[in-house]
Amino acid sequence: MSASTLSEVARLAGVSPATASRVLNGSARTPGPEIAERVRQAAASLSYVPNAQAQGLVKSKSGLIGLIVHDIADPYFSAIARGVQAAAREQGKMLLLATTNGTPAEECVAVAAFAARRADSIVIAGSRSIRPEDKNSNAELSAELDRYCRNGGRVGVMGHPVVGASAHECYHVVNVPNEELAAELVGKLAKIHSGTFLILGGPEGLLTSDDRIRGYQRGLKAAGLPPAEIVRTGFDRAGGYDAGLSLAKRILGGARHRHGVPQGAEARPCILAVNDVMAIGAVAALRSEGLRIPRDTLIAGFDDIETLRDFRPALSTVHLPLEDFGRLAALGGTSGGSADNEAEAGTTPAGRVMLRRSTETRALSQT
Amino acid sequence: MSASTLSEVARLAGVSPATASRVLNGSARTPGPEIAERVRQAAASLSYVPNAQAQGLVKSKSGLIGLIVHDIADPYFSAIARGVQAAAREQGKMLLLATTNGTPAEECVAVAAFAARRADSIVIAGSRSIRPEDKNSNAELSAELDRYCRNGGRVGVMGHPVVGASAHECYHVVNVPNEELAAELVGKLAKIHSGTFLILGGPEGLLTSDDRIRGYQRGLKAAGLPPAEIVRTGFDRAGGYDAGLSLAKRILGGARHRHGVPQGAEARPCILAVNDVMAIGAVAALRSEGLRIPRDTLIAGFDDIETLRDFRPALSTVHLPLEDFGRLAALGGTSGGSADNEAEAGTTPAGRVMLRRSTETRALSQT
DNA sequence: CTGTTAGCGCTTTCAC
DNA sequence: GTGAAAGCGCTAACAG
């Protein structure tokens, strides 16, 4: 017992499939006022559900928008996904989701799959990577994307253009001012913190991580401070934890000549993590080694992940309107509201530095 | 410049479209060894991408699996989504995502949309609701789902059967032992806590919430304790926060005759939240009112959300293998691995009670 | 093993 | 305003 078709509905209503189509799904030609009712009744009685695949086939578009993320369970990506989903709903489209673990190779197959499904547009949320080992995959990815674009697809990218892409006109990259905001964060921190800074970064070649690191260093320079040491680790909580463990040893070691714990502002470093989850991981590790935040170490993250908002000490970070980014990437140039949105990049919602407890320098006591 | 078609490839290779189809996409008949190469080359040179819509149309299946969640940015759902995504990948399918804010009405349109797209199966992750105002929507939802099933669709549901569904054979509900685990949690808590218990619940009629509440009460009874008072609020962080605010007043008020803060085990209630995010919200509110956990109030959650793992004090909760649940719901009876998985419900991965710092009764000091 | 012939379910000129 | 016919891109019988 398969789903009923348009022709069946038409037959039941005693009209041609063409007419049935016209009333059930919009058309330029408005069908007869009372014949329409007959069709609608027939459709209802047969509980007719139009076959989107067939519709898509003839119109050669699918009403699908594809989203590519590293990991949907990562709060950073799920926030973006929410925005993309909202945009999709506004346009009456559905969301196709692909996860890639951040590897360009898997991104490539995702794009191919989306292209095969004739997705109307695709959004790439994950950070681009230019690590040498990803070179080939990146080339394939950009080739796949360019082809998709040439065939009429639109692609929205967050943060960075796709490496090696050439069909620029159909890419819409939403600008994420990582470097500027990172610099700004450090600028504010430098005013209240007199000790050293230390950067907790992701693997080299991860563009988002690199941008933020560059911003941190730039901010330091602007404040008249020397560049900070960079500790490289995984771009996730686990990476932050691992790094936190070694850092704890260093901090404790460097202060061993005192009471086993460093004291005074001079001995207390400020860790600049390139994202919130790494910062949280580091905090967990530092604590497990007996250190306290912000007493023994200051720390700041990046992203302002919502689920982490009740974390204590409250994490200093850079708030990013992730959901809006997602919406923007999905909407692309499609925005038909206000007439003049020439300065596309200009309209992107900015982030905001949030200084909170984890970088408070006055309170030397408490957790 | 549109995408190239199979016929174009065939023509370029000098073969019939049928043959081209046979080599490019699997078929029973193995095509000629060297003619195959010609086709493959032609396909490559035209950068041919098969049209999944056309394929789906003729095979009347789409390779799509639909997932319905309340909110993809909620860590509970994003964990499930990861599991469903993994299952989809294993089966070579793609994931269609719909969000509904938990309203049966929107679930209904999502199901219709999935049906229209001829999704091979659909997974409903959100809690079912039997609130009176949802009655009509529920009826429509189950009608829509039953129709989808009758047309050959499979549906996986988490936790509870869809209210009013009748085509039972094509539903696969993955059993979430909410009540049992809730009772178990309380059982363990009752052994170490001698004060009162208080339940922080969601709106009445939300099945997941109701189950957990019932479990809590059952556990209390089993421990020889009276039923706990139930505070109803929203099933999310905001709900927890609001309730926490009023609870704080009560707790402080009840102890005002002492030092402004309750002291001793007797005065300290244990809050049983029906999920982690509510518990976290409540903790935030209690803290903002100057109360400390677990010194002044014990609290436990439910779900064991990963992103909350570094929260301090560590939250006592019930660990649920959310990702596995998602996988199971998506795989349904499709599992072809081991021969005898008769006791389907029996194989579902169980949850586990996790007693942590937030319900520690010995430490009366510290945050 | 390959090519020919029908459609899958729907939309859309084009006549009526 | 309505119907007839052609075809979207692909696969699945059939023949050859």
C-alpha cells in the first residue's frame, strides 16, 4: 500500500492531473473556484502527500539547505545549526545535516552528497584548515564546491573563504572578526593584568585558531607587551585539559620555592585559550592539580558558549552571536528586506568582549 | 550551465544510458570491464554528479532519515543527534533535521515534510506531551505518522510511544528507563541524606518529566519517606532558574531565625531536578541568592550532559547514553549484526546513577 | 553483456 | 479555465 499520487487524486476528483497540480500546489493559473474544492476534498480523502522528489526533479531544486559541521554535539556548532535551521524555516526549506570531524576529506564527500541531492544552498560552518596534510583534500573540496556553484548552487561559509575556491560570486562568507576581537580582549586584559600571558592554541593551520592567536599577539604588542608563548593542543575540551595538566606543573614548579602555590600578581599568568571549551578543559585540569582560578591563574576563552554560562568562575570570553552567524550564512545574499545592504560585511553582527570572574585580578581569595 | 546528466555521460562514452547507469551506480549486472572505464572517464571529464532526486523517484526511497528534536542547540538533543547522525552514516544515508520547540503541532508538519521527501525513516527525539491543549495536535500527529508508516516508513521514538499511534509494527521505541533510574537515584540519595526532598519538575503532561517525577516519588516511598513536594516550572534552564529563585527565598526564610543561612543537615533540602539544565539553572539562582551547594542545599539532575561535566560542584545525576539512544532509534530493527536480538528492549543500554559533589553530605564547608 | 522501452510523480508549455 | 502531452534524470524490465 503505497502513497497515493496526484493522478489518483485527479481521477477521484474527475479532473486532469494538471488541474489537480494547479490547485494543490501553487501555480500562475488560478483554477476554478468550485473544481478546486473537489480536488482538495479528494486529496484529503486519499490523504495525499505530494512527492517532493518528483517536484524537485522537474523544478530541479530541492528546497533543501545543507549544513556541514565538525560535530553537531559541539555546542559551538549546535548554536550555529540553530541559526541555520531558523533561516531554513523562514525560507520554507529543510535542513540537511552532515558532520565531518573537521576533515576536509569528509567535507568533500558531504558537498558531493549535497550536490547530488540538488541542495539549493550549502553552509560550511567548520573552521578551514590549511595544514599540509589537508592540502589534497582541500583541493578536492574546492573543486567540488566550485562545480556545485557553477551549477547554480549557493554556498555560505563562516569565517574564511574556502581555500582555493574560485567561483567567488556564488560564495557568501560571513565575516567573523576573530583577530580584532581577540586583540580587543587582550587589550582589556592587559589593563588589569600585570603578569605574563600565555596562549592556549589549536593545531597550527586551523584558521580560526590561527586568527585568534594572531589577534592575541597583536593585542599584546599594542599594549607594549612581548609576544606570548603559544602552547599548541587539540581544539577541543580534551586538548585544553591536556595542556592544562602540563601548565599546572609549570606553574606549581615555578612557585615551588614559595608555599607550593604561586603568590602575588607577578607570578600569576593569564591563559588565553582560543575557545571556551579548551578554556574549560584547562580549568578542570588546573583545578585537579590544586590550582584555583583566578587566584593562581587567570584564564579567558572565546565564543561565549551558552551552556557554559553558569560555569564558575564565570569565564571571560568573547561573545559571538553564533546563531546569527548561522542565519546569515544560510540566508546569504538572499536577504530581500532592506533595499541597500551593499556593505554586506559591514552588517554582520559583531562580537563583544566579556570580562568576567575568571580574569578578575582583585579577588585573590576564593575559588 | 546546469549539471551534466547520465545520458550526456553515456553519449560521450558511446554507450547507452542504461550501461552508464550500471557502471556508475551499483547494479546486479556487472558491466564490461573496459567499457566501464570509458564510462568512468566520461563521467569524470564531465564531472558528473548523479541526481539523487531522480534516483529516489524511481526507487521510491530517498536515502534520507528524518530527525525531529525540540531544539538542536539543547545539549540533550544535540547528543542524540550525534548518535542518529552516526547511524545514518553507517547506512549511507543523510540526515534531515527538523526542530519543533516541542509542540506536537510543529512535529506534525515536520512529519508531513519528511513524508513528502520520502524519508526512509524518521526519528522523534523529543518528549511526548499529553497536555490537554496538545490533544488535537497529538491526534493529527499520530494520524500523520500512521499514514507514513502504512506507506512503508519506519519510525523510531525515544522513551514513549507516540500518543494515539496504531500502526505499532513499524514503530520502534527505544526504552529509556526514566522511572527506574529516578527511583534508583533517590534510593541512593536517601541513604546519605536525612533531610527533606523536593522535586523540581517540568510542566505536567510532559511524559519524560512525569516519568522521572514518578520515579522520584517511588524511590522515596521505597525508602520509607513521604512523597516530596513538586515544584512545576519550565523544562529548561530558565525554568530551573526561576524556580531556584523562589526556592532560595523559602530556604533562607525558613532559616532566618538562625544566621541567615540554614545550618545542619536537617534544614538542608535535597532538590531533585528532572534534568540537568534545570538543575544548573536552579544552582545559578540559589547562588545568586547567596546559598551554597552542597552546603545549604543538595541538588541532583538527570541526563549527565557532557558539556556540564566540568561544572562545579559536580552535579549528581543519572547518566544516559544519549548518543546510543539516538543510534538505536535510527537503526531500529534494522540491526543485522548478531543473529538473536529478540529481546530488543533488553539490549538497550541502561543509564547509571552518578553521585557527585552536589549531593555530598559530609562536606559542609566550601562552595 | 548491452541497448531499447517504459515509466517513477510531478509540472508545464501548448492547444482547446 | 481546463486537458493533453512531453519530459525532468534515472532505473528496471525486457529483448537482442
